[in-house]
Amino acid sequence: MQADVDHILLTRFNLPSKGAESFVRSRDGWLRSRMELFERYCLPSVASQTVKSFNWVIYFDPQSPEWLKTKVRQLAETSVFTPIYRAEVSRQELLQDLREVSGAKHANLMTTNLDNDDGLALDFVQRLQEIPAGPLPTAVFLVHGLIRSDQRIYLRTDRSNAFCSVREDWSSAQTCWATWHNLLRTSMDVIEVGGSPAWLQVIHGANVSNRIRGRRISAAPYRPTFGSLLDGAENLKHGALLKDVMVDRPVRRARDIGRAVVKEAAMAMMGKDGLDRLKAGIASHYSTWTQIPHSAAIGAHRSRPERTAGKG
């Protein structure tokens, strides 16, 4: 399949930021755990996409430890991503990087956010590229996905999920990083696409904001489209399903409603920047005691050259 748009996946690996996760991302334990998750889930899912007409840019901190730089260099030689090192990324620098990596062969740009510990269904990119072009700019959400917590799998519907895409004209591009993914619909048209689950979020001890949501399900029906990402996941038995319906899901729903009310009130009082500062304070406290668990890693595949950018 040949895309009619320059399609680029965007990942912040440990790009320095002023937000809540900056305190955690600078820790060596976080970096080692995140690299293992990246190799276990994110990297193979991108390498296994059914269409290859896209690029993948991953941003790294120039002050990353040498072991991480060496690992990135090794992966980039036999993988699918272009690593770029920047202390920060302005809109101008981001677009410059994207033009250089993609060649800007088409009139339109589509960017898709991908967190470094998450994964994609094998046809994720294909489904995005098959969506007919509409008014520009447009945010696109594949609304159904899976949540993995240890061996348990949950089916989740999220109309403003973190796997957001933005399709727009190159000349006025803002990218999917223009604002929080759950605020994109306030500034542009939105396309919501249903169908089978398109993405996988992994819940683990190093998550700053993710939590279990959705309906517990058996992994079996989704193994063909998620492959090794569901290795070791449970095929749900009737008793576990009943417990989730009767006990666990109502508790999760009540918890989420409470958190949503608090977040909405905080947003109304402090605004986006104020909420970021509040999260930063919480993350700073969290980073002083949390222990980062490790998980198994697996190999990588196709290659693109490494690039190093100057300090933004």
C-alpha cells in the first residue's frame, strides 16, 4: 500500500520536559525498565506493521547515559526508527526534523503519537492510511484498544486516546503534539474509527498516569493481530469474567469517575499549565521512592540511520 500522505510516528523516549514525568524519566532505573518494555512491546509491533509506508522518529535526551546511546545505536542499525537527540523540540525544529526524515513527498502530513511502552495491532498504520481524507486539520482516533496488566487483558474504548493522529497540510502543520491528546478535538475536526482493537497499553510499575480501565476479556481472539505482544496473557475463564463484571469493573468505574471529577475541577481552577505543575510535584515525590520493575525484552528488525540534532 502506498500512502498519499507523509506518515510519521512520533515517540518521546526520554526527551526532557517540564511536565509531570520529567522527574521520573531522568532516573537510570526508569530508563532501563523502559528500554526493556520498548523492546518487548513497542519496537516489534511497529516492525511488524502490514504496511511500511511510514517513518518513525524517536527523540532522546542528549544527556542520556552512554549505555542507552549504545543500545539505541545498535537497535537503529537493524530496526525501523530514526533516533534524534535534542534537549528540547520547538515546533519549527520538529517540522524540520520531520521534513528531513520523510522527504516531505506529499502535500499533507500525518503524525501519530506512540508512547515507548505501548504497542500497536499489526494493521494499525494500514487502517489509519485507509481513512479517506477530509477537512484539514483533522485529528484521528482509532477508539478501541487493549490494556495489559500482567497476564490480564482488558478491552477499552477511549475516544481521545494517546494513540492520536493528526492529518494536516505541511504548510500549517502543528502535529499530534500540538496539545494534550484529549484536547485536540477542541481545536480541529475529529474522526473516530471503531472496529477491532488497534492498540495496546501496558500497565506496569513505572506508569505515571496509566491505570486499568475497560472490560476484562480473553486474549485468544486478539492474538492474530497482536502477535507476541499477548504472549503469556490469560485466556479468561468464566469465574474470572463473572468476578470482573460483578466486583472489579464497578470499582474501577467509580474510581475513574472520582478522578475525572477532580481533574476537571483542577483544570478549571489552574488551567493546563497549572495542572502540569501539580503533576510535576506529585511525580517528583513519587520518583524518590518508587521501584521500577524489569520485564523481558525481545529483538528488533529493519534499519534506518541514526541522526543527532543540535540542542534546541
